[in-house]
Amino acid sequence: MSEPVLAAPPRSGFSVRYEPIGQSDPDNTVLAEVVFGAPPSGAALPVHSGFELWARSDLLPERGALAEIWRSAGPVRRGVDGSVRFAEDTTHLFGLIEIDERDAGSIGKASELAYAEIVRFMRDRPHASIVRYWNYFSRINEGLGDDERYRHFCTGRALGLGDFVVEHLPAATAIGRQDDSSILQVYWLAAQRPGQHIENPRQVSAYRYPRRYGPTSPSFSRAHLLPEGRLLISGTASVVGHESHHVGDLPAQFRETDSNLTSLIQAARCFSDRLPARFGGGGLLKVYLRDHNDLAQTVDLMSRFPETPWIILGGDICRADLLIEIDGIHGPTQP
């Protein structure tokens, strides 16, 4: 199993790595610390930890509680604006909003409120281009047909975004927490300069899904290529065209997911010849696994990425027939 190591830092902008929680920030350069798993008994979060994602990720307890640390190349300013917590440097901004469904009344309304607040916050920011979203809420597959919670979330998101126009669609992930939390968590990365949204030639674009998948199509791209040449990869699973493939077969779903990741990288390389053709040490991966009993098999499958830092989290995929999803970052390894 690969150990958490530093993803190669860029010449400018930010670096990302997995490390145990509670690392010091003496130079005030942490844009975000996203925490996976329960903290050690009695541990206190450091003062710079403003973006905690407490997912049930105890699949690998021997690795302890990990954080995904996004570190800036320069000083970071932090603040609160309405319901939004944020941290920013001169080129990037991280934002976080949490909405309690019990207060909102439903997951659809919570999603609408969250995204309306994001729009309000972002309209006059210098970091005008949202390039990546992460969405986490519980019981994502609960409900039949159009009453499924994920479909209500998508409709609420569209209502909240309203006429908010983006030049290039952001990458995104939506995963079901495997607990009873009533909190919808949305966090995002924005940049001063827009990148290029990337679609997968093997898949129908999510925003063009047919009606059978719900009344409101998801509004995201398969990946987003940043100007500095790194690829932000959306949640990627065993979908070809618009249909799920290999239902009930984890290894086959993993292989199809890997094929989709490879296809995305090749599509992005049309816009940046600096992007490596395969995953290496210039990025990291997150694996969301529906069934904890599939952990050992998934660890074996992830040996496919020997040079890339990765973690496995317990999470429900937005389609009930999918067992695994992978997202992450890909880019050139710096000397």
C-alpha cells in the first residue's frame, strides 16, 4: 500500500498532500485542511483547520486520521462571510458551506440554499472562476425514481445557481456519507484565471444526460484543466455513454473506471502537452468504496497506481448500482 507522500508542488500556486491531521502551519500557507476519519482521542484541531470533512473513512484504521492539505505558495488570509468560511491567497480561494437539512426542510432545499449562498459570495470576488466542487451528504440513494435524494440535490443545486454563469464548467464530486448526519457539506476551489473544462469521449457529458436519470441534469464537467497544467478530476466511475456497466462486479467496475481516467487524461493532453500520459507522483487519488467488505480487494486493485498517493474512503456512489468511484488530481512531477 502506498504511503501518504507529498504530491509534487507546482512552481507557483498550490501543492496538495495527504498527511496526519494536526500538522503545524508556522508560515500561514494552508489554504484548506480536509479531514478524513475520526481524530485521535483527545486531539485538538489546529487553528488553521477551517475545512473539516468528517467522513466515515475508518476503512484503513492503521493509517490513522488523515488530512488532505492544500498549501499555498504564499501567505493565506482567512475569513467568514455569511454562511461561508473561506481562505484565499493571491490566486486561489477555498470556500466551505454547511447546511443542516433539519433547518432547511429537505436535501433539495438545503442544496438550493447552499448554492445560492455560494453565488452571493462569489459574485464580486477576485477569484471569479470556480474550478472544483465537492458535495457530501448522507443517504444519497434513498428514495425511488425522481424521489431519490441525489435527484433532489441536483434540482436544488440548479435552483441555487440560477443564472450564475461560468465560462468553463467546474469539475465536481457528489458522494453519500455513510452516517446519519443531517449536514450537507459543499466546499470548492476558485481561481483568478479560468481553466479548460474537459469531457470524456467515452461518456455522455453529465449535463446532457437523458431524462431517465432525473428531472435536472448534473451541472459539472468530467475534469477541469488549470492554466498551470494540472487536471482536477471529477468523481469517475464505471459509466460508458450514459449507462452504468458491470453491475455487481467490483474488479470490472474498477477497470472501466481506470479506462475512463485514462481517456480523460488523453483528452486533456490535447490542451496541455505538459500533462503526463499516466498517473505518477504529480497528483493524488481518492477512492470512494460503497461496501467495506470490498476493502482488501480494492487495496489490491489500487496497486495499479504505485507512484500516486491515494486513500480509500467509505462512501455511497450517486448511482445505486455503482460500487466504486475515484477522483483526484493529475499533473507533471516537478524536479
